[in-house]
Amino acid sequence: PEVEILDYNTRWSGVTKEMLEKCSKTLKNVQDDLIKLFNKDTILIGHSLESDFKALKIIHKNVIDTSVV
């Protein structure tokens, strides 16, 4: 993130400060990478993707969410 992380919520996320110390990718970088991988017609399949989409600040309509199926 572009701001300081106050709580890594490691108990639930599994992410530690040490894991991200050398990370240089920004949210924009990740969004750009994803746009290269799929387009509006791509069907995305995953578990509880709504939270992931919110975190990534993306909207995608062709989704099969295994938490619902």
C-alpha cells in the first residue's frame, strides 16, 4: 500500500511485515497485470471473489463464485 500498514492481521491473512519488506508492486501494478491476463469476456472462477475484487478495486461481471455454487 501507499500508506503505512498498521496491522497486518497476520492471524487471518498469514502476511507478515517481513514478507512485504522487499515488495515494490503497487495496487496499480497488480491491476495492470490482471488486465493483461483477462478481458470482459473472461470467466473468473474462485471462492468468495467479492472481497478480492473490493481489495483490488476492480469490477468483473463474468464470475462463478464457488462459495455460492
